[in-house]
Amino acid sequence: MNEDKKFDVRLIKRHLESGRITEDELKKTLDALPDCADKFETVSTRQPIAGKDSQDEQ
């Protein structure tokens, strides 16, 4: 399996169900990720198809 896609959030459920990864492997991988909570940046984006700006929803 391609290591880049092993823990792809879109594929995790499928990989768990097929046995390609285990719950333990997933937990270890997630626990090893750095905490980046202090590095986020809020951005404002126009969404003309939705008929409003993202700022309108806040």
C-alpha cells in the first residue's frame, strides 16, 4: 500500500474495515502528530455560489 495514502483521512475507515491498518496503528500515528493548534490562521473567503460571504456565517 502507498504509505502516503495509508492514513489518508478519506480512506481510514476503508483501511480499518479491510484490515490494512489496525486501530492501534491509527492511534499511534495520530498520537505522534504535532499539535499545530497555535499555528492556525483565519481567512475570509467569498462564496458567490452560496450567495454570501463566509464572514456572514460567523
